[in-house]
Amino acid sequence: MRINVYLSSKGICSRREADRFVESGRVRVNDQIAQIGMDIDEFDRVTLDGKPIRVAPKTVYLAYHKPIGVESTTDQSKPHNIIDAIKFPERIFPIGRLDKDSSGLILLTNDGQIVNQILRSENAHEKEYLVTVDRDITPDFLHQMQCGVEIYNPVKHRKQTTLPTKINKLGARKFSIVLVQGLNLQIRRMCSALGYHVMTLKRIRIMNLSLGDLPSGKYLILDESQIASLRAMMEDVSSSKS
């Protein structure tokens, strides 16, 4: 299997993070520096930072209510990183991101396989947010947010139109929105393109998992039924795309 798949299957990290480890020369195979995309088998000796890769621990999945100010990074050299904030006793990493100025639901796990399934853009899983803006919401604003807004995508270095959304006005300056994309700062960029500034942004749902009344800064460990339901939804979406 590919080296990044191997590392994620051992609960070390996601495939994307594994590629970064390989690029930085931290991974060796049979005492040779690993290369991006290389294949390995069960007889190869793989090390990370000179330490042999251990058998994957029991998989764990967390739902965390991220407060404003916490960064969705595993880099513990950065202040206010999510790992130090949670203080979970095992190595885990976030599934996706929630920007520093936003709050709400984010999932973390040591299961690299599920990370890649959820992050695949074609999976089109729903994420729901509550948003307040700096001025009154108009029918035209709701229509454009629902149909798609042209924003800059810094990852692809070009402008693109967002996919249609589900949006509901909840107050003069408050709305809920359901996305099936995960573009960088997508909601903030969409609002800005239409002349609005986001004051608060909170994610309240990812697929079938809701934030509910989980207090800010706290997490809960998903039970087997929640994990099974999450996996079933991913399989259903993947099947519908094939």
C-alpha cells in the first residue's frame, strides 16, 4: 500500500498529514528516507522520527464544541492549538477545520481512514451553521447565498462560484445555512462578496451529528451507534456518487 495510506491506517495521522511527514524527511522505510507515493508491504520497517510505527490503538471519535480563539491545528508549537485545548490522553487530529474566529462542532479522531472519507469533496456531506451579520438581511442576499456566490479560492488561486445552499432567515440579522462544500472561510467570503460582515459563526451539525447542548470547550466520545450511523451515511453518499 502507499506510504500515506499505511501511516493513516495505523492511526498516526491523516493521509494529507502523512504526506507532509514524508516531505519533511521524518519517515524512513528500511532506514531509507521515504518518498511521496512510494509503496510498502508488511515486511518493510517503517519509522517516524526514528521510532517504529506501532500497532494502531483502538479507534476513538470525539465531538468537540470548539470555542472562539482555538485553532484547528495539531501543531502544538502554535498557541491555542486544538490539541492543547482538549487535552485528550491519546493522539488525535481534527477532521477538517473550523477557523479561529468561529465556534461549534468539530470532529476529532485517531482513525485516518474515516478522515479521508469525510474530507473527500465529492462526498458532499452536509454541515450546518448559525450566522449573524452586521446589517439587516435582504431577500436578494438570501437568494444569492442560496444560488451561489463567486468568491476567491486561495487553494486553487482563482475565483469560483459556490454550490447551492439551504438557507433560512432566523432574524433580522441571523440565518442558518447548510453547506456541502468546505472552501476556505467559505461563509465569511460569501457574505463579504455581498457586502456583509460576519459577526458570529457557529457550526451546529456535521452530517447526522448535532452540537446539541454540549458546552463550549467540552467534548464527548461518540458511541458505537453514532459511529456506525456516521459510516453508513458516508457509504450512502459514496454509493450515490458511483
